[in-house]
Amino acid sequence: MIEKLFIISTILLAFTIILCIIRAIKGPGAANRLIAINVIGTKTVVLISIISFILKETYFLDVVLVYALISFLASIVIAEFIKENRRKF
């Protein structure tokens, strides 16, 4: 029963990640795109964690940690890029 709940939540998370990708592409401004990218990273971490629980594999948690660090660093780099480009205009 609980695995069905996790599978349903995995499908819903995947759907909301797709919606966030659309927002990141269409976003009206750079700040909205940055927030969409942050949300995609966070939801991906949760998605991989749920898949790890469903498959009962612990090595996915290592992947989650690495992905979270890369997502954090990417957010910092993108924020700095946005900040530098706003100064030019």
C-alpha cells in the first residue's frame, strides 16, 4: 500500500518537474527562471530519494547528495551571472 503511494507521488513529482521546466523556459524574468531551476533541483532530489526507497537501494542516496551539491553550486553561479548582467544594463 505504501509503495503505491510512493509511486503515485513519484509520477506527480515528475509532472510538476515538467511544469517547472516550462516555467524555466518561458519565465518572464531571470529571477523566475532561477527559482524554477532551484525548484527543479529540489524536486529531483526528492524524486531520487523516493525511488531509492521504492527500490530499497541505498546507493541512490549518495547520488542525491552529489546532485544536491551540484544543484546548489549551479544556483549560485546562475545568480552571480544574473547579478553581473543587471549591472551592465
